[in-house]
Amino acid sequence: MIDNAPSRLKPKSRSRFRWKRLLLQIIAAFLILSLVPVALFRFLPPPFTLTMLFDERGFTKDWMSLSEMDPDMPRAAIAAEDGKFCSHHGFDAVAIAQAMRHNASGGRIRGGSTISQQVAKNVFLWQGGGFVRKGLEAWFTGLVEMFWGKRRIMEVYLNVAETGLGTYGANAGAMRYFGHDASRLSVSEAARIAAILPLPKKRAAIAPSGFTRRYGNSIARRMAAVHREGQDSCLR
């Protein structure tokens, strides 16, 4: 009668076998815990994010599909946040390098994250830095690029991004600032919402002044180029 293989192993070999089995179990659990929500949110709206959940003001959101939303809103997001959205595969190495050089020189902090990276962070992770969070962000960015596609990534982004104090998504932001939903935004309204995305707790879309006003006007001018040059072609 033949004994089971693990029982014939020496103590060190048995220990190594157990560690390998544990590692495989951890990897399998990680894959399941990451792939399942990515698959679900490919079709279902995320009910909340950790940022919403821990917002001390609570949160207001009102999901709107990309097909219902005024096309100027995604154009404004591309103009403001990610000019290469339709051409990259989740990461913009040039933008990241430029942001690193700019931040190293001091002054206003500039981010180099793509919209895909922001979706990965907002939907699946927490705010803040650190190598662990950045590593997980890269993993989830690759997953949403692979399984969602650009339209879904933009749709989720425009529904979970913080657009004001306790306000999440372009539709809720439009209702808050302009008194109507995001299906009929003007160019200037879409640009103003996009202008507050980097610092929604410190900027307002109504009667903006200073940098926010200038930035919004700059976005509005760029939106025409986004459409003319086909930078939003993956959303049409």
C-alpha cells in the first residue's frame, strides 16, 4: 500500500509544501476577490465606493448612463483629465513623467493618473498613496481596461467621481449646481464640472473665480479640439 506523498516528505519539505499551498490559496483568493467585482460592475452600477462610505457628509449620487448623458460631459473629462484616454491602455507614461518632474520642482501638485487609473482607485480601493495602494491600482487598471472597455470606464468614472461636498457623479453635480440633469449640459457647464474634479471639496462650479474660472474656460476651449481631433472616438 502506497502512503500519501506529503507524509513521506521530510519536515523541511513538508513545511515548504504547506507554504506553497498557502501561497497558492492566497493567490486564488486574491484573483477571485478582484475578478468578481470587476465582472459584476461591468454590467451593474457600483452601489457605493469607500470614499462615499467614509464621507462624513454622507453622499448624494444619481446614476446616469453614458448614452443619456450629454456628450459634452465626457469630452470635458477628456479635455481636463486625460487627453489620450482613447489611445492609451490604462497608463500614460509621458503624463506620469511630466507630473513627477513638475511635483519635484515644487508648487501646485499635479497628478499624472489616467481616467482608467482614477476609476480603479475610486471603485475598488481607497484614497491616499503608498506602494500597496499604487500596486493594486495598477492591477485593477489593467483589469478594467481588459474587461470593461473605454465606454464603460468613462461611464463609471462620470458616475462615481466626486463633484462637490457629499456629491458624486456628473448627474448629481449638474443637479446641485445648475438645477437640471446631465442630459442637457452646455459646454460651459460641462467644463465647470470637469474643472472641479481634481479638488471637489475646494472648488465650486457656480460663479467660479480665480484659477477655477480660468481652468474651466481653458477646458471649454479644449473640448472643441477633443471632438474635432477624434480624441473621444472610442465613446461614439
